[in-house]
Amino acid sequence: MHCSFATLLGDSGLQARRLLGDLMNVITEHPADITAPPRAGLALPWLVADVGGTNARFGWVDEVSAGVQHVRTLPVAEHGGPAAAAAAYLAALGDDMGGTPPAPRRAALAVATAIRGDDVGLTNSPWRFSQRALQHALDVEALLVLNDFEALALSLPRLGASQLRAIGVPPHPQGTMAVIGPGTGLGVGGVVQTTHGWVALPGEGGHATLAPYDDFESQLLAHVRRSREHVSAERLLSGIGLPVLHDAMAAVLGHSVPTLPAEAIVERGVAGTDPLCSSTLDTFCALLGGFAGNVALTMGARGGVYIGGGIVPRFGERFFASRFRERFEAKGRFRSYLQSIPTALITDTLAALTGAALAIEQHGQ
């Protein structure tokens, strides 16, 4: 049965419109204070971590105003899980401080997977753990486990000019913003401004189906579909996806080349020593621009779309000279809508740690 919003309320359409207006005012009329102090009573220190498919970055917060300090990056492959990695980090921190490993009171882990319950398994890593068991192993009063791009999205309102490089007009934190990050995988998240602060919108947008823009890209995707049932954005726009894209480029262009790891493709492409690798990076940037435009339209991210992750910063000037922004705006009748949305590259690869610390403040855990 179809009924109007006003009918569902049992009231007039005018009252319904007023209610909708009130709901919108939560976001638009009273901007949140992004510099507001944290909740009182949250015992310090805090352990924060950003866990991806390749690396786990740990940091320490012993004074909120000082931000995240003592950052270390540990290879995921060298540790059995987050508890072992955290123990190694705390032991090293204790050595730096000239004593025994310090004891955190609270912890927040931003992990590259969807959080569905106590059992957490990373999408592109063998790590799997129980949140309850990890809290017991860390011996903390409270443990918060959140999606890594939920944490990165929370950091967006506080990113400064030194942590960003604008692609055109610099963004200004307001309304709704989105972040996309090619790393080992492809993360997507958002954040919305409300009277109660910034609210993160976690998701798994990297696994949405990738759409071609032209006949050449259609050929690329058709080639990849021969070996994969579903061609998501992550299948091509990530560290695990770059070799797949490179192989597809070779097949469509008629080149016979060996499969290369992502690091070699980036190195050769940026240096300009391998034409196919250079073309692969150019196509990567164009596809990423089209995908970012789709995310902007889907989320209504008029406050800005940010590019995070560890892949794109390695492209250097090649990214800023690419078709990223052109393809971001190439949405037909909605070109003008996209033209007004700022885009920027996050140059601070540790921003998610700040987001994890903000999550502790926000959740009061």
C-alpha cells in the first residue's frame, strides 16, 4: 500500500513538511563545534590503532589536546593478530619510555572490514579476533572496534591544510563529506554534520560494482569478468587491484607482459620507464574519478570528497595531472552539481588514528 509521509503521521501535509524542515535543520542550521572538548571522565591513556590488510599503525594518547603520539607501523604478516601486535607496540613504547610497557585504560581499533558482532575478520588479512577476548588481552576498561573508514571519516572535520592537498578549490568542513581510500583494498566512508557533532557513516562501498565510462573501459571490465563473477571497484582500484588492471590493460591493448606486483607498477609508472605501467596509472586515476563522483552523488557529499589510503599519494604529480577531476565531474546533467563539490588528497597517512581517538571521545568509551 502506498501512502504519503503526512498520512503516516496522521496529520496534514503542512505539518509533515514542517517536521521535515526541522529534521533538516539538525544538519544545516546549527553547525557543530568540531573543536568541542571531549567528554569529561574518560580516563587516559588510550591505545589507538588503524589496521589494514598490510600494516597495523598504533598510536598513544596520554593527553587529548596533544593528539596521537608515539606512532609505529607494524607489518600485519609478522604478528598473529591485534593482541600480539599491540603487545609488541606497548613493549617498544615501554623501552622508549625507559620502563615497563605502559597500560592503556581505553583502546580503539579501526579495522579494514565491516563490524557485525563480536567476531571480527579482516577482509584482506588473515587476522580474526573476538572483541571480548581482545579487550581481556589488552586489560582495558573499554574497547571500541570500528570500520577503518568510519575512523578516517571522523578525522575529516579536523584535518588541517598541512594534511591535505586540494584538487582545485580547497574543501571546507560542512554538511556531508565522503572519503575514498585505495590501499590494500578500497575503503569508502562518510560523515554528516549535526547539532550533536559529526556522525560517521560506515559502509562497504568499495565492493559496489564498478561502472565503465567508455568503450575502452567496457573492454577492460569484460576482460576481468572472464575470471571473476563480480568486478567491484576494489577489484581494480586498490593495491590488490592494480595488477588486475595492469593485466587487463595488456590484454585489451594486445601486449604480452608478465604480471607485476602493485609496487612495481607504481614505481615504473611514476618514473615513466614503462609505457604500459604509466597508462595503467592514468586509467586507475580516471576510474577512481568516476567512482568518486558516484560516491558524491550517492551520499550528497557537497562538503567535499577526500581521497585517502596509501596508494594515490605515491603517484605524486601524476595524480594531479590526471583525468581524476574531469571524470569526477563527467555525470551528464549533474555536471554542475559535481563541479561545485571540492576534492582533496589526504597526505597524512596517519589520519585514521586521529579518527579512532575522536571515536573514543564521541562514544564515551
